[in-house]
Amino acid sequence: MEQRHEVSPPSKVTASLLLIDDDKTFCEVVGDALTHRGFVVAVAHSVEEGLRHVESSPPKFALVDLRLRDGSGLTVVRKLCTLAPPPKVVVLTGFASIATAVEAIKLGAVYYLVKPVTISQILAAFRRTKGNATVPLPRKPAPFEALEWEYLNQALVACKGNVSATARRLGMHRRTLQRKLSRSPHEV
């Protein structure tokens, strides 16, 4: 006799959450997991769609992908953090850099996560209220390629995400810049 274990819906709704990511499968999986943990999840797949959600139904929590097809998730973070009261915003990315992490926190995000992540890590990020002074320091300096990648990302942020303007500012070909930016600093 086969026993069936059904997941019951949450007994009460804890809060609204806006999930912004252009990966529809990721949104479906994470959205379902967060719904089962008591969130009412709204999903957007672009900056434009995310901004419309913020205007029409401001959330208490937001999980925002950094790199979206129509621009930077930081645009939505900035808008979210102007709300009163501001929601708890966590930025999520597969293209982490110091420059974007600093900008996300300066704009008001409470945490910055690098993909791949677990639901437990996402929930822990939303619970964070203070920094951690005991975070381990690196044992050796970053390799040159990682430092170059960080520098290129800082220049890209300074040019508001415009790759052509960044390439001109750095005196390099746009395709060369795109190639260098597409590699994760963990690959170099």
C-alpha cells in the first residue's frame, strides 16, 4: 500500500514577496518553495514588469536578480527602497562583483547573494538585520584576472550599465569588454 505525503499549504500568509528574475524556471521553483513557506509571491521577468508591480502592489519582501534582459535589477532596488516603509530587498546574481554588491547595499538592499542558492539561504538573507564582523578574510590576494574583472565592473557601473560607453572610456573594443565581463571571476 503506497502512502501519499501531500504538502499542505501554509496555515497563514506571512507577507507579500516580489520575485524578479528573467529565468522562468528559476521563478517557478523558487516561487513555489517560498509560497509553501507562507509568502504570497508575485513574479516579474523584467525591470519594466518589476517596476509595474512595485507601483501597483508594493511588497514587504523582494528578491531581485541583478542582470535582467532589459536592464539592471538595481533600478528596481532603487525604486523599492524609496517606499515607506521600504521592503526587505535581497539582490541575487550569477554575476557577482564588489561594485554591484556595494551599489545594491547603498541603494538599500539588506543582502546580496550569489547563485546558486538554496531557499534556506534566501530566507536567512531576509532575516539578516546586521552585518557580520567575524566573516572570514581571504587568505591570499585575488588573482590579477579577478581584479581586472572587478575594475571592469566598476567602470560599467559608473557608465550606468552601458557597455559601449564603458568600452570607450576604457579604450577597448566593445566585444573584448563583453567577453571579459561574461567570465565569472571564479573562472579566471
